[in-house]
Amino acid sequence: MSTLALYVAAAVAEIAGCFAFWHWLRGGGHVAWLLPGVASLVLFAWLLTRSNVDFAGRAYAAYGGIYIISSLCWLWWIEGQQPDRWDLGGAFLCLCGAAVILFAPRTV
């Protein structure tokens, strides 16, 4: 699986897990929401370790850009709130930063 695909899958797992906790604590959801939430967060952590990056910090930094885009997609598709121009502009900036981190030539 490519790094991008892993990051997207990890982002979906992380957002779904956090959303389950959000729904339980803030949305009045049943405590049973915690079980899939925990499972999803464990899947997120496992997926993130599968990326072919030499250093964890670099993987997390690059993943951050994908997480932001995935969060805005969740906002739009799951929560029904269309991202505004500020959301999209900020996401673009983050993706530029993630691309620099991922694709910069490394000497070591």
C-alpha cells in the first residue's frame, strides 16, 4: 500500500475513532460508541506505523496534511457542513508543507 493510501486510511480511522468519543461525550451518544471508537483509534495507530518513513516524527508531520484534508471531507460528507474558503486555503497550505516534508531531497 502506498504511503498516501496508508495516511488516508489512518486519517479515516483516527477521525472515526475521535468522532465516536465526540458523539458519546458531546452528542449524547450511548457509551457503546466507545468500543468502535477505541478499535478505530488502535487501527489508526497501527496503520500509521506501516508507512515507509525512516523517522516517526517525519511520518507524523507529513500525515498531518492528509489528516486536515480528511477532516474537512468528514466535515462536509458526514456532518453536512461545507468547508469555507478559509478551510480550503488553510488545507492547501498544510498540504504544501506536508509535500515538502515528504518529498524533500535528503542527504542522510
